[in-house]
Amino acid sequence: MMSTTKRSARKCSTSIASKIRKKLDSSDVHSDSKTKKIPKGNEKQSIKLSNDPNTSQVKQIKETTIYSATKAFDYTFYNRPCEELARALLGKKLVRLSDKGERLCGTIVETEAYLGHPDKGAHSYKGKTNKNEAMFLEPGTAYVYHIHSYCCMNISSKGDGAAVLLRALEPVENIPSMIKLRQKRTPGKTFKSHELCNGPSKLCLSLDVTKDQINKEDMTKSTKIWMENGDEIKPDRIVHCKRINISYAEEWVDKPLRYYIQGNKCVSKLDKEAEKAM
């Protein structure tokens, strides 16, 4: 059953979302130079930069990307059981719009499901707190937390306190910018592409995902971060195995709630036994 917090948030956002959709569906984009009609289904390609030299390029890139964000997955995609969402996210693209208007994008290749109570591995096991509140918000809400001065990112699913941890990405767009972001922590270090996002804190560094900017973002309509379609991953390519670094979770330690794409170089840690059992 959906929590009171999630029901209230859902009700409040419905009218706002409806107004936004109506505005976007009008398919007219105005600039200082001209009005451009956007054919439905071609929103990303149809916006032209203004001829006005005083208009900020970055601002227009962000406006363009808003239309890209309308193609992101809606509430119904995220409103599913946590384990199901963890598998469904594999192969999808996570897009982060930087402060410079640059798309930082990677394909999700590894996830972990955290089921709320009674999952002793979940931050929400003992109930809602100020720190884990995002896990109890609408499905599709980003939950970002700090661990040892680094960040990790989750996405809430159906069920109180349930969320999917994003463990690894395969870098897709603007890899040089990701390298620069990683080098802020380790100046001068060189990175191979598959080393950039092969861990939950590494992917947050590479995509500039911080708690201050991303925690509690509604990914169904955010212009900072969202999901886009990618490759379809067949079930027989998905490895099911136990989660990593949750020794405190008692009988939940060995639950097969980690999922990754078999054969992908960007996975943080392989489970050879689980792969042999497939």
C-alpha cells in the first residue's frame, strides 16, 4: 500500500504535471529570432539556437534538453516492485545535465535492490528519517546519500522505503568531461573508460551527482537528471547474486538482490559462482 507521504506527493504533483504537459504539447518554442514548430516525436532535434548574440548558449541547451526529458520514463515505469525495477533499469541510460549544459550519460549495467522493512540491508529498515526520506517519496525519486565523503545514488520504487542502488554505468556521452570530474579527486590520474563508473561512488563523481543537487529530484520530470531508453537486456544475460558490502545485514547478506549484465567490463565486481549457475 502506498504511504501517506507518497499519496500526498502524487496528488499535489498531478495538477502541476498536467499543466506542464499541456504547455509542452502545444509544440511551439519561441526565441528572440523566430518561432519553431516542433513535430511530435522529434523534440530533441527541432529546437534551433537563437540568432540573438545576447542569448546564453547554455540556457538554450538546457531548454532543448527539457524536451528530451519529456521522453524520460514516467511514474508507471518506476511504480513497480523494487526487484523488478532493479532488473528493468539495466540497459537504460542515466542522463545528467551539467551546470555547463553538457549531457553526461551512461548505460546502467549493475544495480542492487533494497526492499525497505524487513530488509536489514536497507537504510529504511528501521523506518523513515530525515536522511532517508527520499526512499519513501514517489517512485522515481532520486535518493542520494553520503558515505565516507562520497555519494551514492538510488531511485525509489513501489513500496515504503524501497529503492534501487545504481552500482555501475558504462560511459556513453562526454567521457572526457567525466575524466575531468574524476580527476578533481585524484589530480593527474589517468582513467580507462570502463574504470570511470564501475562503482556507486565512482559513477556519482563521473556524472557530478551530489546530494545537494540531486537528492529528492523527481526523475520523471527533472531537467537535472533523468532516464532514457537504451538497449533491451534479455533475462538470460542478467546475473542474480548477493549484494556487496552489507555484512551488517544478518540473514539478508546472502539474498540475491544484486543484478548485472553478464560480460560487461564496467561491472564493479563479478560473481563467478552466480554466472556458472545461470
